[in-house]
Amino acid sequence: MQTTTATAADVPVSRHEPRDTASAPFTSRHIGPRPSDAEQMLAELGFDSLADLVDAAVPADIRQQTPLNLPPALTEAAVLEDLRAIANRNIVKTQMIGRGFFDTVTPPVVLRKVLENPAWYTAYTPYQPEISQGRLEALLNFQTMVSDLTGLEIANASMLDESSAAAEAVLLMHRANKKSARTASGGITLLDADLYPQTRAVIEGRARALGLDVRTADLATGLPAELGADLDEKGLCGIVLQQPGDSGRVHDHSAVISQAKERGAMVAIAADLLSLALITPPGEQGADIAVGNTQRFGVPLFFGGPHAAYMAVPKGLERQLPGRLVGVSQDAAGRPAYRLALQTREQHIRREKATSNICTAQALLAIVASMFAVYHGPEGVTAIAQHAHRQATRLAAALETEGFRLTQDAFFDTIQVSVPGLARTVVTAAEAAGVNLRLVDAGTVGISCDETTTDEDLVAVLSAFGAPRESLPARQDSNASSTSTASTSTNSAAHDAGAPASARIPAAQRRTSQFMTHPVFNTYKSETQMLRYLKRLSGYDLALDRTMIPLGSCTMKLNATAEMESISWPEFCSIHPFAPDHQTEGWRFLLGDLEEKLAEITGYAAVSIQPNAGSQGEYAGLLAIRRYHLDNGEGERDICLIPASAHGTNAASAVLAGLKVVVVATAPDGTIDSADLEAKIEANSGRIAAIMITYPSTHGVYDADVREVCRKVHEAGGQVYIDGANLNALVGLAQPGQFGGDVSHLNLHKTFCIPHGGGGPGVGPVAVAEHLKPYLPSAEHPITAAPYGSAGVMPISWAYLYLMGGEGLTEATRYALLNANYVAKKLGDAFPILYTGETGLVAHECILDLRELTAKSGVTAEDVCKRLIDYGFHAPTLAFPVTGTLMVEPTESEDLAEIDRFIDAMLAIHAEMEATTPQTLAGSVLRNAPHPAEVLTADEWDRSYPRSQAAYPVDSLRRDKYFPPVGRIDGAWGDRNLFCSCPPIESFEASDPADSATSATAVEDNIESSSSVSH
């Protein structure tokens, strides 16, 4: 059951002959090597043609027999014209629907210099922090902003969306509440009836999978008396509240929070971040957890996503916090430096015991939101919040004057109006006047104001209710005082100035504390300042716009400008996810067409694009399997077999779907150990639910026995989940849905060109066989906040498919194999290739084995990663899936010159390793890498190697050199001295490295809150 209704027959045809027919085809832009380069590379490998290489590398019994049934490739101009035609089928209205999604203004400098800038959107997750200081600083700004606004000390570096963040909060409460954990049921979790409906639905779905007792109740006046007996018997684990509520009401939660605490429960509040400029923050209300969305901090509606959610907790819960956490550490010289803390290491190690899936992040959108806060500062954010509240207050006053009744007295920016039997009439009239309102029920209309709401919008709404323009109260100007810069009253002065517009927020719920006082939020006010700040941060980093990122398993390839162009068109990005269907025909066509094309590519019966990350796709696929077994009366099937070499995310996803993980050993050749597989199946007879396998394998080879593995699991009554992380080696050559898979998730942010964005956005569609179609995500069983997930970035993959066509996609796969095997061949003598297939070839990636060299020299794989920075390269994947190795994936988009540059760098490093001994290791160029300019230009140089070797190990670097902003970062020091919000600016201004270290280590073995660090 697909989530959209458009059909491929509706594919638009270019109305005019494209104007770029004389240009080279797009495939030659996407694929790096030229034909002459391919001949040279094939000769090196001993093959006459690409077809011969593919025949040798890919097992014959999995090969698809017919070409992909996809339209022929179009030119860039034709694709953009078709996208324009699709976009024009959407109808843009003023969006006043609310329900967790609001219109906003992305500052043009942030739009152009972040969201549309490849220096930001092509960056990889900052696992190598020395080359990620810019995006890490931006994410630390995000954490500080969230921490300040929520009044809780620790915030993570973003989550996928508000609904899944709320679900994670429920799981966190079950982990952290030791009292309820001792009860048989784990305690009851209560959801307030005034939660957004999509949030309740996602939480309830997660709870069903895990067997948690989650109930919805009206908590407006406290814990319901009728639940008293159940709460006494089973205990209360936690409660989840919304502020403001789905109804728009600003609640006084003090009574229910007090009652919950008396029962030993934890409290989570889903809070509108913008409202917290005016409303008492969750931390000050007594909440243990705050979650929400940062969408209205400059991130377009995008038809529902991608949007960065947040989670914040007090000190003491940091190791329970899901997702990623940016912290402050120090480099080799004692200078403050940023890195990912705690979770990055621990989530992968914990596997099935992980507190969350580590891929739960929306880094690029978090960076946009953080820069919105940096650009506007606390005064600007307060003014924007006041504007939204003031417009809602004026509209409410006008409607009340005309005799309409509001369902709530206290509100921030959303009101609900009682119109018995007339709600649809009012909503229809408003739409005719250019405004979308929310149809709550037959007698209630919801209206949400935001940053963009004008008086004309309010007049249009009034007209829909039959109220005259004149009923709208005059605006009270508060601009003079809302721009106050008095340091002692930055927020209070602005708030007081808007007091007449804040009358509908009760005094007891009004914020009085300051926020965002760190200099970063109070410095960059002019566009010139902001432009230079963004340029400085992006200059700290290595992204795909500067260098090859040879990460195995992560497929960092070209994100073409033509593919990216349409995502910021208003006809796409200004559409509300709950807008009427007749306004979203373009979106629904594009998404339905994309689902059909992905089904054709994978060989499955149907696809859902709802999952908004690869981790969500894994979860959705496993949940489909779990629900299938339950419907067949086989609930006892609860074992998920996972090879030892699998991604760490696989195990965490299996647990979230209610399955138990059993690990299958890996054979010496890197394949699944057949004997161990049979033993595990036998030991769990009747309980096998599924096996999760990655194909090609995590070791970068095409296992020849994949059909046999699938057969064994099917005969045991299980389903086969094929992880689509490595689909870049299959497209056009083999279809997982045809060689044994029942379900796969795909990574559009890998194989299908959505850029990585420094750790999100991602899209993880789930593809299923015919018998699993009823279990795809749907309106009844959602896994994300929005019906179509992160729709906003899907035009990228749609454009990629049409630019490449079926033959182009297949050619891209062939070249991915060529590039990887060329690298393996050229580096194999220096760094043995750990695993190869039966013919001695690899798939689209190869694993370089450094362990023997490490044993001889002491030089580690991590040392090699850091030294590659001096050569201007991002490191390959470190220590996965085998410790002491590097996994390299050049992708099809890298040309021969860049690949040879990487090979030359690795061979030069090999020579440096050969020259190093355990006795000389500490002072070697490898152990002291990377070398920032500050070190290289210091007056004193007491190292055993010359500056020239450190800075310019190959001559080409003298013409084009990247200097990292910091030296090697001490992550262990950072975990012992955990800082996760902006440090004092003096830390970065100290001239003596010892002074810097002292400033950054003010409180050892503690977490410094944003309030104490910032002031």
C-alpha cells in the first residue's frame, strides 16, 4: 500500500525542446572517469570492458535479466522544466493550520550561505572533529540555544522530528526511572489529550512494538481520579505534556507535574521553542525532559520536513540522551576544540543495548535553526514571538467582539473558535480568501499565527467568519523598546514592551528569565558580520566541495546543483503537510512517482517514502515484519538474526521493533558463517522472525551464497531484511526484492544523491514484497510526524533518477565498481585488502588492513586518518567493520585524477609508516598529525621532522593546501570534562595554550550548563 496516489502514467512530458541539448549528457557530469580513464583503469585491472569487470565481480545468480524499466535520461534543463510544472500543480496559500508546523522566514544570508551552500550540505557527520570544527560550532550553538530556551542544562545536537523525539522521551523515561523499572509492567505512561495527534500516534506505535503501557488522558487539571487504582498497582513511569497544547491553550501544568513527582514519575514537555521566549520554560516548570521542533527558526515548511527536532534534559541524564551530543574538549596544544561526545562511541558499542539509533539527527536543519538564532539574537527572537502572539491576540479580540467564542482563554499564537456546524464553511471561505485554516471538527476552527502573519491575513480570516475589517484592533507599536540592548534587561525590556499583546498569557506562565546571553547570539547583527561568520565556519571544514570523502558504507558522491535547485522554490517549500489534497497535487504526484521508480529499481512490490532517516527505514521495515507475524498468529517469532559485521544501527532498530537480537558469526572470508547460522536457527526453532543482512556485505564484497542464506531463513519461517546501505553497488545490476529479500530500506541520502548535510537530512524509504504491503507506514500507523516524512528533499532524488535514466543509473553502478577495484588494486600491495569475492574483486568499497603495519610500527589506523588531513583528505571509515582497518569507497563521481591523488597520499603515508618504529612513534609526523597553521608557523620548532614534511608532504599541496583549525583532539579528556554548550569566549582568546586549557577545565568531571558557561 503506497502512501501516495499518483501513478507513473501522469509523468509530465517536457513541453518544449530543452535548451541544453548540445551539452554533454548529465551522466558524464555525474560519473567522474572519462572513457579514456576507464580504459586505463580497466587495463590496470586486466579487463577489456566494464561489462567484463561486472560479470567477474557480481555473482551470476543474483543478476537481473532485464534492464531497468525507467524513462530515458533527460537534460538538466528538461528536468528543471518538469519540476517547475510539477511545482505549479501545488497551490500556495497563507498557512495558518498550525498543528506543529508554521511558516517562517529563512534569512536570505542563511538560505544562500547554509541551506544552498555545498560547503555545508555536502559535509559528512563530524566523526573526524579536526576537519569539522565549523559545523560542530554551529551545532554547539544549536545545543546552547535549546538549553537556554528550555531551561534544561543538556541538549542534544538535533533529532528527526517532534513526534519521534517525544517517542524517544518516553523510552528515556522508561530507562531512567528506576522506580518504575522495578515493576513488572515498567509503569504506566500518560499522554496528555492536548498533545498533537501525530505525536500521540507515533508514541503509541512505538509503545505497541515494545509492549509499553501508554495511555491518553486529559491532564489539564491533574491526574485523572479514575486511573488512581491502576496507577497505584502498576506505578506511574512518566507523563508527556504539550505547551502550548494542540488546542493552542497555554496550560498551567503545575498541579499535574506536582502529582506526577509525588508518584515518582518523570515529566516530559513537548514545547514550541519560539513560545519559550515568552512562556515559562519546561525546566522552570519542573520537567525532566523537553522535546520539540525548531522548524519555525527559519526552516521552511517543506511539506512536513526535514526539520530538526530537539531534546533537552538536566544534568545527570546525559548518558541516557539519545542521538548525538557535541562537546568541548582540547587539542594537542591545549586549545579548546569541539567534538562529538559520549554517544558517538557508546551507541555503536552498545548495539542492541544502545539508548537510541545514532543516526537520529538533522544536522543541516539544526545548523539553519542555530544560525537563525545567531542572526536574530534574543531580542529578535523575542520580537518574532511577540509578533505571532500579538497577531493571534488581535484576531481573538476581533472575533470575540463579533460574538464568537474561543475554546481557550490563555494562548500563545493559536486559537480555536467555536462555530457549531459551520467549521467547514468557514475553512472553505478562508481558503477562497487565500488562507488555510485548520478544520478541527464540524464545529471548531483552528487558527495559528506566526512570524509571517500580516494584517491582511487577519482581515482575510475575519472575512471568512463574516466579521468586518474594522473589528481588528489597532496594532500597538513596541519596536522602540523591543530592540533594547541594555545588558541587564535584554529579554525583560522586550517582553514588557509587548505586555498589551501578552495579555492572553497568564502572568504565572510568563517567562522572566534571560536566554541566549552568550556573545555568539549578540554579535552578528549585520549581514556583513553574518556572512563572514558563516564563511569562517565553513572554511574550517572539509566537505565534498573541497575534496574526495572516501568513506566506506557512506557513499559520499555528487549532489548535483540541478538536483538541489528546486527544493527552495516556494511552490515546494511553502506547502503545509496538512494542507488539503487538492492543493498538493504536485507534491503527491512527485512522491508517488518516486515510490514507483524505487520499487522498479529494487524489485519490490511497493515503497513508502515516509521514514525520514535510514534508521527510521530500518525500524519501519522490521516493524512491518513484526506486525506480519503477529497478524499470522505467530507472535512467538521474536528473534532477529544479525551478522556480527552488521551496522550498529541494525541491532538498535531491531530492539525498537520489539525483537530480540541474536548475533551470527562471520566466517574468515567475511561472509556469514553458514554453520553458525544453521546453529542459531536450530537453537531458536519456531522463534525466527527475521535476518538482517547488508548486501553487498559490510565487508564490501558480493557474497555468493546470499540466495542460500535467504532460503535457510525462509524455511525457518523468518523474513529476510536486506539493508540497503550498499545499494550503490546493485542499482541496475541486481534487485534485492528478486534475489531473496522481503523488505529493504534505502538511503536516498547515499545512493540517490540527497546530500549528507553533516549528519542529516536523510530519507530512508522502506520497500516490501507483496505480502508486507499492508504493513507499510500509513496514516493509521505513522512513524514520523508528517504524512510524507522529509518530503522537502525528495525532489533531489527524483531529479537524479530522471537525469540519469535507467542506463545512466546502471552505468553509475558499473563505475562505482571500477573505481573501488582500481583503488584496491593500486593500494593492495601496501595495504592488504582484507576481503575480496571469489574472483578476487571487491564491490563498491574495499577494506585496507593496517594491522600488520600497526604491529610493526605502532602507527594506528587513527594516526593514518589524522595524517590524511595534512594531505587535504577526509579519512575513510575508521575501524568498521574491523578494528585496525580503513574502509574506502571512492563512488562513481570521483575522477581518475582525484582517485590517484588519494592513492598517492596513502602510498606516501605508507612510506612514513615504514620509517616509523615504536621507539620513534611519539615524535613522528604521523602521531603528531594533523598540523594546524598555528603549529607550523610557531617561532619554535623542536620536532624530529621538518616543517615542510608536516605541511607539504606532496608538492601539489603547495598550490592548494587545507590547514585544519586545530590539532589532534583529545576525546577522552572531553568525556572526563564534559561541556556541551558554548564555552566562554575567553577560552578561545587566551594567548597561552595553558590558559586555554585552564579556562576550558573550570569544572572537572562535570557538565557545565549554558547559563554558567555563558555568563
